[in-house]
Amino acid sequence: TKEDNVLAATPLYHSLAERLVIMPLIIGGTAVLLPRFTPHIWLNCVKEQKVTFTIAVSAQLSQMVELLSSPFVPEIDSLRCLVSSSALLESHVRKELIDKLNCDFHEMYGTSETSTVTNINFKEALHKQRSVGKSFPEADIRILRDNGETASENEIGEIACKSAMICNGYYGLPQLFSEAMTDGYFRTGDLGWVDNEGYLYFSGRKKELIITGGINVYPNDVERCIMEIPKVAECAAFAYPDERLGEVVAVAVVTKPGEDLKKREIQVKCARNLADFQQPHKIFFVDELPKNSMGKLMKTKLVEYVGLHCENN
């Protein structure tokens, strides 16, 4: 509303910040621009400028969680609504933010081509912690099998979206956009599934799917398991070339400061909680994961990245 102070804390060339600037201009609200992001600067800005609404990328929110436990953090009481965007939040991060920020907390799913398609308010649907929500009335979702058929409930497939906000096409590449459309639905290249209540669950990018020995492995399943190890700060599962199996499961792991994590601890955790075909064949310890300017993980760069920055552990 026109009473909102809306914070834009991402680069202005990105559509997220553009929305956070244009929306208050249209409705007569106030736009607050953050020149650069750190968790301290973000929290102080929210406090001083009495920010009431913002959309933040998940990488920013993840950095804030530990800081929110500090006694020196300013009390945040102005926020009425916070939306997480760009990548799925870890469950423990989401829970901490909901508990400590005391505002409506939303997560959503969408693409550049379709805009936002789903929404969930975790204050109203806390039992759906891993979901990215239900589709808006102006949008519809289908889960498609490889042969183009609609998948059953709880069956993983490619997420396809129809939306009133869908774009007209790719500039100069009409054929490419046409090939991505099926019966008015845009095939996103993302994998997910829908439960019996219509909630969408995101499973990762289709091109990030690991096919080892002809069996599909979803990186999210492996990452979720390893993230339960207290010493792990971040991890990413990805396909690593293999002469015998075509590709195998590999993981890049960032440990928390001061922690000494052994390869054996990861192997034991995975052996106890994952199927045989999901076990990581290669484990790389890295100082950080490769990310773009929005803090989004660049999974397609991981094979090259681990080759340059570390040896197989």
C-alpha cells in the first residue's frame, strides 16, 4: 500500500530490485535503496528506515540467521511482510526467520518468463515447510513426464506453467520460446511435484539432474541429507563425469568456521539415510561455492570450479 516502506537490497539491474522500486512509485509508497548488502547493513536499514515490506534473495536471508541470535542486533519491529526469492531456503533457516522476525513470511515459485506463479505464507501453512506454495488464481501448474503426459500426484516431473503474466517470447529467438511451450504452458526446465492439496514442491533444475548408471538422482535429496550434519555450512550435489557410469554423484562442501569435518562423517551420514545409487562418489571440500552477483549458486560451474580449487578428498 502507499503506507509501505519498500526495501530494494539487490543490484538494480535485476528484475527483483526493479519491482521493489517500481511498485512504491506506482502506489505512492516509499522506496528505500540499499547501496550494498551485508547482514548488519540490511538489519540496521530496516530498523532506521522502518521498512515494512521487502523481497530478499534466499542467500541474503541465510546470512542473516546467525546474526539474528546476537544480543547486539537491533530490534526489528516494523516488518509486516517478508518474501524469500530466487532459491529454496533451508528448513532451519526458514524456521529461525519466522520465529525471530515476527512478520508474515512468504516463499514463492516463478521464472523470468512467467513471473511469480505460486505463493505460500508460512504463518498460515507451517505444516507445508518444504513447499513453495499453491498457484495464484491467474496461474496454473502442470507436472509433465518426459513423454509430455501429465504426472500423477506426488510424482516428480518437469514444472510447466500457464500464467496471465507470461512473456511474449525471447527477443530474436521466437523458435526457442515456441519449443518451450506445450498447450499454452511454459516448460520451465525445473523439476517438482504437487501433493493432493495442490501444493508445489521444487526438486531442482532438470539439467542439474544426476543420471548415474541410468538411475535419476535429485541433488536436493543428497544436499538435504548432508546439511543435517552440524559442521556443514553449505553443500551442493552435482553430476561428475565417470567413464563407467556416465556420471556419478559428487558433492562440494563448505564447513562452518573452526570445524574439522572428515570425509568419513559425510559418507556415514549418507550411507545411513540415502539409497545406494544416491551415495556421493566424490567429496570436495571448498572454501566457498561459486555464486553469481545475486548470491545464486552456479551449479553448472561446479565441475570446473572443484577442478581449479581443490583435489578430490
